[in-house]
Amino acid sequence: MLAKLLEILRQNQGTQRVEDLAAALGSSPALVAAMLDDLVEKGYLKQVAQTCAGQQCDSCPLGGFCAPLEFERPLARKIWMEEKPVK
Amino acid sequence: MSKQTRRPITVALAGQPNVGKSTVFNMLTGLNQHVGNWPGKTIEQKSGEYRRNDRVVCLMDLPGTYSLSANSEEERIARNFIIRQKPDVVVVIVNAAALERNLYLVAEMLMLPLPVVVGLNMMDVANGQGVQVEPHVLEATLGAPVVPLVASKNQGLGELIDAAERVAENPALFSPNRPAIRPEHQPILEQIHALIAGQVPPPYPEDWVALKLLEGDTEIAAMIQQAAPQAWEHVHLLLMQHEDAYLDIAGGRYEWIGRMVRAAVVRPRAGALTLTDRLDKIATHPLAGLALLLGIFAFVFWLTYTLATPLVDWLDAGVISPLAEAAEIVLAATPAWLSGLIIDGIIGGAGTVLTFLPILLIFFAVLGVLEDVGYLARAAYVMDRFMHWMGLHGKSFLPLFLGFGCNVPAVMGTRILEDRRARLLTILLAPLVPCTARLAVVAFLAPAFFGKAAALVSWGLVAGNILLLVFLGIVLNRLVFKGARSAFIMEMPLYHLPNLRTIGLFVWHNALAFLRKAGSIIVVFSALIWVLSVLPGGDIHHSLLATLGRWLGPIGRLMGLTDWRMMVALLSSFIAKENTIAALGILYGTNAGEIGLATRLAATLTPAAALAFLVVQMTFIPCVATMAVIKQETASWKWTAVSVGLLLLLSFLAGVSTYRLSHLIGW
């Protein structure tokens, strides 16, 4: 399933929603999110934004995007991107 | 066997962090706890006893872990304890509301030769979320006892210990449904197993060690390398040939989890999630989503103009004009240069800029609402799909989206792109994203030039910039920056009602930033423009600025901008985009705010020239702050010059084309 997920990412470049990936895999968004976190752990993906606020934003190049100023709600809950080429 | 002689059993409590494992431990052991550190580690070790009738249950609270893959010290401690100490039973506590994330640890535990009981905790939380978990179905599917719990309310803990005792007494009856390995890797696993047979240091189970080797577990690999160096050489060769085995093994576990969840969990069919799904069918659709985005942008402009125009008029007539009149009276006795500087320069320039504060307040409030309800994430997604479809780099959308706020963080945001070519491309494109300062200038000038058609013109200008960005992106991407693309995945927030405090804070911070700029850069610039407009002889038409403006006259005339003051106003935006308004206010000799300025501008320019002016304003070189960041991020004067040159050329061509085309259709 992980290999298939990476294959989908490789074939459909650009931004995709967790929900779309779940539909493509016949799975649930929660399970796909868990798999994405696993792929981060193994170095296939990198997490580039998630809920953050306050001073964390000062040193983040994406500061203001996911939590502009003192926004309490992030623009997106999590954003992952490909870290190393998919074999 | 008498009751007193029943042997004590050891239970290891495992689970991910924050699933209520410690609550279970504390509820069961009470004061019968021993707290120390794991041998040689700084991680806390908690053990305790639970006495029930004739049985002593020794409980060991293992550190919270996501898996047994030795990714962290906690995971190493947990798995070493289970393997070396061999408890009678492992109780894995899972969060019933997040089974997909929790069952991975269960899948790994089942690979060890020990009985496992699953404590399905937080049943109340799951029920509250409308998630219905069927413990009996899960138990039948797993092939392992499953006990529903609400540990915080001491519910189900007795049953949990009962189940642990049962499997501890009859371990031979424990026959779980373990995740399977894919057929293509089964022979490899068997080969590894055969190679290490009889050489695995006890008490590590050989089949588990073989599986971990195939998964690429570095700690187990180091152990085998040391214990069986000859076998390791062969194993290592096999592993090198099957580096992707981890994906298959872990993937198999996720498939197994999917089956368990599908069997045992019933999700809500109505409510927020379904509403989000329904709304997203439109909001994230490639075409409908884009149409919705354009419609929302049009609505934002319409709402901004409708609500803000009366406020701008009031601010102009009720505050700025009386202030200028009062200053005239107060400064009547002062030298002409001083009253001119304050009344025509500062009040005429910075004062005019201040009149569009209501436009910004309403614009930011509407944007804040869109963000807070969760729509902007969809807008970013739709934009990215659209841009990607046109051939742009997938990763670039984040920094480009930042550009709608300000181009400076947009350029800095390109740091997320490791590939230099992709970074350069995004840096070159970022200034074409209309920042709030550019939008504010358009929001002020469009009604002055086009009256009731202002919203449509403004919408067209934003759409034009985005199209230009896409076009330039395609050209540069295909000709200069051809390179590999990559994937991006977003987890969208649910739609929800906007929070007034959050929106208020957003508006307040942006308004404050604008007022700071108006009170510093724009005041200084207004004074400078005024000085240059009166030197050397006091006549604006023979001033230093007029000389500069006339020098640019031939370029301006190609776009219908026959008045040199318009070219100076354009140039002034290099310091800060809002300076265009300040410069126009001073150069057109008005301290009467928008009404006066609007009338004079409308009389000076034809609609075709006015549209060309706005197009150039939207595509002109970025402000000096953005330029400085471009230099910093590219570390190259050459690329900074390329950015300036490219935008100058683009804005000139766009301005001339707009003027000529508008002229052709009779504007």
C-alpha cells in the first residue's frame, strides 16, 4: 500500500489532497495521513507545514502561511512534500 | 491448586503517546507503584502491582511508542523489554477515536511470540465524534481479545485484566490474524531466515529478526553483523537487492489495518465531515473550483467597494480636508515652503494614502473570513492544480500563495525548494502575484477611473496577473528551468464558522502594519516628492520631477500616458506601492482626497490609458524591499537584474498592448 501511495504521488505530480489519495487507494483519509507520517519517518516525504503559532513562525520561511500572525487556525492542517525521488 | 498459590503474572502496558496508557496504569496500581529510570537511560520507568482476589498482576508501563522499529530510545526500550523480559502478556492500549494510527503498533506486537490483548480506550471520545467501534467485531477480525475502556472513568479495567489473565494462562490458544508479507518478498524472508538460523543471539526470535532485517532495522542489522559476520555478508547482499522491502512490509500492515477498521468501525454519515466533503466537491473541482475562486474574488472586490467607498468619502471630506484647511490657518504665518511641505506634501500625499484605510480594513476582513472558514486552503489547492496543469512547478504554490499578502515572504518562502532552478523560477514569478499593497492601489484608483465598473476591472486585473504568471511560468519552465517535479500533499481543514476574535486580530495586525508604513516611509516619501516637485524654481512644470517625467515621456506616450506625472507616480511605487497614491496626490495638487484626485485623473486620462496605467502598476518591478530579498535569496546581482529587467519588459509590453487593444475597441 505504501509503494502504491508513492507510485500515485509519482504519477500525479503537484498538490494533492489526502482525501484524493485515500479515494485512489480505496482507503480512509486517516489511514493515508498515518502512512504519510510513516513515509516522513522513513525519509520519503518531508513535512513542510502544520499547525504552528507565535514565535515558531519567526524563523519559518512559511511563517504567516499556515498561521498568519496570530491566527489560531492553520490554513492547512498538514502539508507534506516529496523528499527523495520515488523509485 | 489453592487460590494462594496461583502464580503472579507480568503484564506489559504498551501504546502510543497520549492514548491513556498511564491512566490505565495509575488506575490499576494506585499507590503500589515504583518509579525509577530504565537501566542506563534517562527515560522514566514505572512498574507496579495490582492485586485481585488471589492474583498478583505485575504491571510494567512501557514508554509511549508508535512502532517497534527502534526509531527512538523509547521504541528500543519497549521492544527490548518485551523480547528480553518476556512478560506473560502485552496489553496494547489504543485510542478508539484514531484506530488507523494506533493499530500499527498492534500489528508489530502481533509479530512477536507473545499473547496480546487490545485495550480499546477513549470509547467515549469516539462515540462523541460519532465514530462507532464494534469491539467484538474487532476481536474476531484481529484474533486477539479486545476490551472496550474508558480509563479516565475506571470503566472496563477489570475486564481488561480478566482478558490478560485468560491469555496468560492459555498462551497456546492465542492465534491472532497477523499481517501478511507480500508473496514476492516471502522467498527473500525465508532466505534471510535460513542464513541466520542458529546464529541469532537469544532471546531474539529468529523469524522476527529476519523480518526486521528485511525491513531495514539498523539496530538488528548491527546485532547480526556482530553475532554472525559471515551470514551477514550474504544477508547484506540480499538486503541491498531489496531496499524497497520496507514499503511492502509496512504497506502490508496498512492494508491489514484498513481491513480491521473497515470491519469494526462505522463512521458518521452526516455532520461536519460530510458537509465538508459536499462543499469540497465544488470548491476543489478543477473547473468549478476555479470558477468559484474567480467568483469569490469578484465578490470580495464588489463588497469592498460597496462598503468602503462611503467610508473613504467620509474620511476624505470629514477628516483629511478639514485637517488641510486647519493646517492652512495654523501655518498662515509660516514660510511658504513649510506650509507647502506640510499641506501639499505630507497631508496631500500621506493623507491621501490614509483615506484608503477603510478599503484595506474591509479587504482584510473579507480575506480573514475566507481564511477562517477554511476556504483559502481550497483556493490554494485549486490554484496549484491549475498552475500545475499549465506546467508550473508543484512545490512553488506555497511561496506564490504567500505573495498575495506580501512579495517579501513569498520570495523568502522559496527556501522550501531545494532545487535551485525551481527556486529561481519561483523567485522570478513571485512579484507577479498581486500583493495587498498593489491591490490597495488598484482598489483606490479603479473607482476613480472606472466608477461602477471598478469591481469588474479590478477582478480582471487580478485574473490578468495570474494568467501572465502562468504564461511566464510555462515559458520559463519549458525553456530555461526544465526540471523534475515533485509531489505535494495537503490535509485540508474542516469548514467551520468564522471566529470574530481571529478575524479581528488579522485585520488589526494588517491595519497596524499599514499605518506604520503610512507614518514612516510614505510620509518621508511624500515630503521628498514635494521637494522635488518645487525645486528648483517653485513651478511644478519646470521641476526636477517634471524633467525626469518628460524624459520618460516617449515610453509613456506608447501607453497613452501623455502626462509626465503619471510616469513619476509609477516610478515612485518602487519605494513602496502605496507611494503611487501619495505621488499622484501631490503632483495633481490636491489635498482634497479621492474626489478631487479622481476628478482630475479622470480628466487627464482616457479609459484606455487609465487601464494601461493600472496594468503597468500591477506588473511593474517589485518594491525595494522585495528587490533586496531577491538579491539576498539568489545571492546574485545577475538574477536580481534579470528579475527587474523581465518585469520592466513585461509591464511595458502589457501596458502598450492594453492601451492599443482598448483603443481599438473604442475606449
